[in-house]
Amino acid sequence: MKTYDVRTHGCQMNVHDSERLAGLLETAGYIDVKSLTDPPETADVVVFNTCAVRENADNKLYGNLGQLRPAKQRNPDMQIAVGGCLAQKDRGTIVERAPWVDVVFGTHNIGSLPVLLERARHNRRAEVEIRESLETFPSTLPTRRDSAYAGWVSISVGCNNTCTFCIVPSLRGKEMDRRPGEVLAEVEALVQQGVVEVTLLGQNVNTYGVEFGDRLAFGKLLRACGEVDGLERVRFTSPHPAAFTDDVITAMAETPNVMPSLHMPLQSGSDRVLKAMRRSYRSARFLAIIDTVRARIPDAAITTDIIVGFPGETEEDFEQTLDVVRTARFSSAFTFQYSVRPGTPAAELPDQLPKAVVQHRYERLIAVQEEVSWAENRRLEGTDVEVLVATGEGRKDTATHRLSGRARDNRLVHFTVPEGATKPRPGDVVTVGVSYGAPHHLVADSGLHGGAYAVRRTRGGDAWAALQERGSAKPSVSLGMPSLGAPTAAPAALSAACQLV
């Protein structure tokens, strides 16, 4: 039996693609090196699923490839494959810089990996195959999911926006939407396997429906997910502020299993910079969306993305970003220093800022956001939160004797199980009292002092327990969607959209 190791960098889309890559390799007869009690030092096949959004992505990849070169020299039969966005961008350059790489494949043909590995093995040369358009929708491929109780579901791939800093549209292509019935069929199949939380994925989820002419399709899809029996939590990422409509907010507010968490990328609080970025909204519009969400969903936690140091950004522009951060009261923010990405319009703009200026502004932004996050989390002290227990969320759990999971608003919660109380399984739900709000998480130890502590067993916990009994860390490989045969009827909320496709 040959072993494989898939190493993922980048966004949730890449994480989901890696589940597909794992499913393909296991279907081809490989086994996950991480599942072995006595694993070899290096797997027979190592796959890098890469990101190209940030400048250090290149350095990270070639550094990792360099570390594997001695292993390849010791074992020439070992194979190294590079896929994902950086592979789509750099193509044959990867083999030129790292000639010990065996396979390079792009974002549009992840299903080709097993064949390319076999071809490279047979021909004793590197195989580079990059398709310019999507070969097959990823959801039709076999999958080895990471979690027994939570799953990703792609509703679209690609993006029709032209943000000047972003290279993703040129690497993932134009938006392609799945039919609503196919999305729901996959959601229902996951729930039957024990999944209690689903995250809907797309580069721009709220433009879902553009291919079949229904601009309200995403809100309908959220409502339809609310009709899936046994599905307890629905999340989605990421929407674009310019396409965010009131019907989606209403669907979030009126669908009980759609979680009160929203990731809304700001990028900049300066209207001048937003225009240069080709972000087709302005700060007032962005803040109006935030106000509407909070009016309809008072307990919503809103997160964001912010880029510091975009070409031409002035101190006044940056101060406007800080003003929006203070006004919006984000629960957390993913902050980035602008880096030049060849092939993007922003790379050709004048007034690229000195690294020292960008670094200083970045540190100031971090300080302001930490202050906001801490204050927002402190407001939850003394309240009870419902937590879906997870695996691997708390790096210090062993030392602190705590368990961890995500609240309904997606905040990370570390909690203590009182002595003699029922210990929840990953996938179960606990209700705990928040004793302390830290900048990046909540601590819930109040159960130790008579505060709230209650465990609710779930089908997700049952699914996790069944894996432990089989001695497996991950669910078995599932076949791609849609399945053969006549499709089941879509819920009424989607009937109109389904008739269009």
C-alpha cells in the first residue's frame, strides 16, 4: 500500500479541494500517511495544494519543496505533486525551479491527479497539465472529508469581479453555479452521514444564481437549507458587499439554522482606495449593511478582511479605515499587508508604498482591532452560549484541561467540563456560561462554580464516535455528487430557481 500526504495552504476553497484530492488518491489505492500508527518519515506521494494570494506563498512553496529534495534523492520512486492557484499561475516554472517535482496540475483539473501521477511514474518525467477552464465541477469527485460532523459544500466556483489586487479570477475563472437541486442533494447526503453543520462555499456566494438568471437564488438556498431535517447549523463564505441584498439578511434572520455569523470583506475604509481597488461599494454602503444586519440579527458576529498599504494609500486613507473598524465593531478581522501579485492591475499602479510604512500601519490596525475584539468579547461575559464541540480547535486544551468548539456566532470557545459531569464528544453541543472574554476567544469555566453546563448528544457526535470504534480519524471516501438516478424533488423554496436550470 502506498501512502499520501496532502498539504493545504490558503482559503476554505483549497481546504475543500484537498478533501477531493484525498478522495481521489484513496480511490486510486493510496492511504493517508496520517492515519498510520507508525508512519514513514515521508509519504510515497506528497501533494501541495497551493495559494497564490499573498507574496510569501511562492517562498513557502519552494521552501517546502527544498526540504523534500533529500527525501526524493533517497527514494526516487517518491512522487511530489503541486496543485492549486500557484500551480495554475506558475505552471512550468515550478518544474524549472524545482526539477524534482513530478506533477503540476491546476485549479481546473484536480480530478487528473491520479492519472498524472501514473503517467509521470511510467514516463519517468514531470507531467504538467493546466486546463484553462473547469474540467469537472469538484463536487462530482470522490471526497475524504476531514470531519464526521461538519462539511463544506461548494455552490459555485470562480468569480466575475475585477478587483485590482486579486489574482483569483484569472486562476479560478468566471463564476460557475451549481443547480440548486444538486446543492441540496449534497447537503442532504451529508446530513444522512451524520453532519450537523454545513458551510456553503463560493468566491462570491451572494452572486449565486447569476448563471441561471435568479438574483434571489442565494436567499432561497439559505431558506431551503432550513428545511433539511437534522441540519443544525448553516454557514457561508464569502459574500461581496456590492451584491449583498436585503433578501439575504431576511433569510438569515428567518431561518433558524442559519447561524448569526457573517464574514463581510471590507478591504479598505477609504472610498478613494475602494475605487482604486475596483470594489463597487463605498464605506457608507458597507456600514449600512452592517447596521441592517445588526437591526435584524442583534446577536450577529461580523468578521472582515482588510488590506493595508494598497498603492497610493495615504495616511488619511488609512485613518478612514481605522474609523470604519471602530464603527463596524468587527468581532475579528483577517488583516493583510498589500503585496504585489504579478498579473494584477494593482501591480502596475504607481506609488507602491515602502515596506516600513505598510508594516507600521499594519501594527496600528492590529492594535485597534484587538481593542475592538476584546471589548466585544468582554460584553459576552456572564452570558450562556451554545457550542458545537470540535477537534483540534484548542491548541492548549491538553495543558488547560479544556475542550473547545464554536459558538453559534462562530466565536471560538474554550470550556471546562465540571468534575463528574458528562463529557461531550466532538460533534455534540454544550451550553456553557462565559466567564472571560479574551481578544481572540471566549473562556467558559463557569460550570466549575455552579454556572451553566449542559450537554446535548447529537447525530454528529454519534458519527464521530462511530469513527473511533472503527479506529478511523476521518469518514470513509464518499462518491461525488450528484448520484445516479432521478433527482429528488427540491424544497418548495427553491422550486422557482430549479425550473430555471
